[in-house]
Amino acid sequence: MGKKVLVVDDEKLIVKGIRFSLEQDDMEVDCAYDGEEALERAKNTMYDMILLDIMLPKMNGIEVCQHIREFSNVPIIMLTAKGDDMDKILGLEYGADDYITKPFNILEVKARIKAIMRRNAKAESKENVAKVIKAGDLKIDCDSRTLVIFDKEVYLTAKEFDLLELLSFNPNKVYSRDNLLNIVWGYEYPGDVRTVDVHIRRLREKIEANPSEPKYVNTKWGVGYYFQS
């Protein structure tokens, strides 16, 4: 029943501390200390969550995240020692779901992990009639959380899919950035509305033939975003 988490950091004391704390909550924890080892573990094991440091030997965390997104939508929280917003945004651009800046409080880390896991579990446990949305060339299967375009599956991160699901189930309803931040990331999320813009842009790059002139995920200037089927 315990969730399986991969913790990746070249600082072994940090890994040891996180591992001990998560194991107290009955989570199973694997560890990796460089980017190549992390990528190998992610390829060979199904994880419920990956905590991934940005500054790693052999391959940095952003590269690892980018490679993982080629085959998996496992939730990824980036860990960064830098206060530079660029690192945080870069992490989100390449598929991270969240970020935490070092030094961090382990209770905050656990709270973020549990919040993401709760949302994923809620999405997976919906026992409604199979929900499949077909809009233009898109086929969105909300039970299996998959997106197919022109008979080819397109990988979305957990947050990208959450956004697409919410918007497509409520076509033409305009959501402000604050609303999306609260609904998709949760009220406890400390980030700002730029996080929403980054994910919307990345979602458009994956589903739109011309992201600069979107067909599906549209902007109502000065208000927010909406889905047009």
C-alpha cells in the first residue's frame, strides 16, 4: 500500500534525511546520487513520485526530467539550492510538476508530496462512467489519463493533464489564472500565476498544430483561459 518514491541528490546527508522521514510515513524510498543513476532507476521502476535535485553530477536534474518525460508522466518535484526564479521556471518548462528551494523544511516536502499524491489518487479513483472527450483531433481519456492525437499517444505531465481535463470538461468556461492555480495546484501551493502560464504554453506546444494561434486552449485577454471544442 505504501507509495514508492525516488529521491535524487548528490548530498547523501540530505537523501538520508528525506528517506528517513518518508519511511516514517510508510513510503518505500529508493535513492540515486547522480543523474545517470536516477534516469536508469526511473526507466526500470514504477514510482509514485520523484524528488529530483537540479545540480547533479553526470547529468543535471533538468536533463533527467526532460528524458523521463519522454516515457513517463510520474510526478516530479525539483529541488534547487538556488533562489533564481529561472531555475524554477526551467524545471517546469521541462516537465516538473512542482519545485522546492533549499534549504527546505522536511514537513513542507512531505506536505507537497502528499498533496500531489492525493490529487492523483482522486483522479484515479473516480468511478464515473468512462469519461472520454473527443474534440477535433483530440481524444482525452480521463480514466486512463491519456491523450491521443491522430491515433498517437501524446505524453502529458500530471499537471498538464489536470489542466486539459478541467478545461475540456467545462468548454467555453473561462478560468482565471488564480482559479487554475487553486484548483489544479491547490490552495496550499506557494507558487504564483506564472506557473499556470508556463504549463498552458507547454500544453499548447503538445496539442496545438500552431501554438501561437491555438484552436483548443484559448486566452480571453485580461481574464484567463478556456477550452473551445
